[in-house]
Amino acid sequence: MSFPEIVAALPKSPQFTWLPFNSGHVMTMDLKDSEYSTTSKIMPLDSMLEAQAQYGHAITALLNGKPVAVFGTVKIWEGVGEMWMICEERLREHKNYFTRAAIAYRDYTVIAGNLHRLQITVRCADLRAVRWALFIGFEIDGMMKRYGPDQSDFFMMSRS
């Protein structure tokens, strides 16, 4: 999957620009403390995302020229990928557009990657994120107790 092919599959908007992921982008984002509490304590967030991007692909979404979200997919093994995303709160002001973009990205990733399973993990306590994941077509497979680095529970969700 090439970056131009992925971007061609996403809906167009004058306010949004898509760039190849760069770990520096996430460091300029205004993230809540809760975003950091559910990421690795072993390595810095930017390094962790850079490593994930090397084993799949990743994109930065700019809103009016400033990074607002980073997301991508890591291929776990043949036919299985794991999607991830970190976003700023201000992305919610454009939820309809970004929901369409997420669905388009999800579909493109499954087709282009020849995936029979696409999965995500979502913190159980983040009810908005759980509802959004359900809305964009993921189903809850089960709960992973004390999965997070902060020992929070996560749902494993998938789309087959």
C-alpha cells in the first residue's frame, strides 16, 4: 500500500490534509493525560509509534495545517492487521468527516492488505471511543483485564 493510494481512498476536505506519518507530528499535538496513561512506559510515545509505522503504514491528519490525529495499521501476520489511532479532542468537532475517513481507511486497509481480520484495542472506560468503534463496524471480541500499562481493562475489537 502506497501513501498516494491510501490518500486517494480518503474523502476530500479543504480543512484536512494527509501526510505520511512522522513521529515529530505527535509531539506537537495537544493530547490529554489519558492518552499517555494508556501508552507504553518502556519507550516514549513518538518512538513507539515510529516502530509501529515501520511494521505497517501510518498517516498524519492535519486540520488547518496542524496535526490533529495519527493513525495506521500494523500487519500482525498474514491476513491479520491491527489498526491504531491517537487524536486530539478538537478532532471531535469534525466527527462526521473523520468517521467517513476512518471507514474509508478501514475498508482500504482490509482490501489492499488482503486481511481477513482487522482488530483494534479500546480502553473500556473510554465509552465514546467504544461507541465510535462499534459505529464504524468493529465488534467486541472480549475484555482484556488489566491489559493497559496503567492496568486498565481494554476491549479487543475486530472486523472480519
